[in-house]
Amino acid sequence: MHKRLLLTPSADQPYPLFIESIGHHEDQEKIIRDEGYPYYHWLQTYSGEGELWTGGKCYRLSSCCGFLLPPSAQHAYSGITDVWCTQYITFGGPLAEAILHRLGLHDASMYRWESSTTLATSIMRILAKAETGNEYTGYDASADLYAFLMALKKHGQVNNRASISKQIMYLQPLLDFLEHHFADPDLGLTRMAEVLGITPRHMNTLFHHAFDLSPYTYLILLRLRKSKELLLSSPQITVKHVAEQSGFRDASHYVSSFRRHVGLTPEKFRQLN
């Protein structure tokens, strides 16, 4: 069985992302594309095992593995078990490259994930919705594709690095600690790293992978969020006291940080809300 649906939107529907095709192939035949494919191409194993060749390297695609190919990348793939069942999505869009870059999804890379994650059934769900016919629009396809890419960002592991969800789980004791100690102005990176029993440098790497932020920036944003709650829930207290209760050493640092990240002064934010 080979299900394949073409979903390319028309020219008057310029979605930032679109699904060109999506499919489920019960017995994948050998494919050789010397000139690549004109769109981004995601290929994953549903069952069995196969090999994919690109960039002079061979990648083994077993269960819960997939590969993201950029447009026009020379490649070939075939099964190495009696039956290799695959699923795929080809996609593009004027913002496809920018969105992948912003999400930190690397093309020409193999991803792995846990079988319990949504990635294991994402393509089947999209296929089921697409088979409803005219009720499934280009807008729906664009939204589902973005959700798939977000799931890949969250659960996919590339180059043997832990997935985002696992990174956050590892960081959770520190995140809980910060929720209770954000108001301590003496709280620094060394103390934060001690909560996890790792070096500040390792902690910095984990935060950048999980949140695309440094630990210090995460702490500042947490303090600003707490300060917003105080500004709105306690209109009688001064900005200076809000700064102190939120972990900032002085009001001037607080006001400058608030303006830089929020675009308003604390007083203006309070007035508008």
C-alpha cells in the first residue's frame, strides 16, 4: 500500500509553510535522486530498517528514526530488511528555510526520538485529516506542518544529543529552584549550577539547547515576569519595591531591563494594564 497526497497550495495562497506531498509507503522501493528533490524532504521509518546515502555518508534508518534533506541534495535510499515501511513529508514555503533555522533544525541530519512521543504518529494523523478531501485546506496543512516541525524540535535527537524534552526534564530541579529563589539578588551562575551538580559551562549549554537562552537571561526574564505580576496585583507598591521583591539590586537596573525586554517602562506597563 502506498498512500500519497499532493497538497501544494495555489499561487494565491502564499502560506509561509506548505506541504507539497505526504505519504505512507508499506514497502519502500529503492530511490536514487542524483539531482535531489526540489523541496525539503523528511523521510522516516515506520517499521523495518533502511539506509539513506547523502553527502558521501550512509545513515541507517531504524524504527523511530528520520532524516531531513534540504532541497536539491543528491541522495538515495533503500530497505535493508525484507520490508521497509516509510513515511514522508515534502514541504516548502517562502519562510521554510528561516523557520527551520530559527527552530535549530538542521537539514541533512538524522533524528531519533522515543516511541512514546507524538512524532511516532504525526504523519498518520496528518494523512487521516488530509484524506477528508476538500475540508482539509492549505491553511490546515500549513498549521499541521508547523506543529510537526515543533514536535521534531521538542522530541528529536540529532548527533546523539538529548531531545529538548529530555533537556528540560534534566533542568527541572533548577527551574523549580529558581521559582522559589528568584528574589535573591545574590543568586549567580555558580549557585545555579550547584543545584544540578554540573559546571556553569555545561549548564549554559543545556539552557541554550532547551530555551535558546543563557541561564542569566532566563533568570532575568523570570524576574521580569514576577515583577509584572506584582505591578498588576499590588498597584500601591512603588517600582523600587517591585524591583527589590523581584531580585533586582536597584530600580535603575530593573527599569532598564524592563524597557529592553518589554518595550515599556514598568509604570507605563502598569498604566496600560
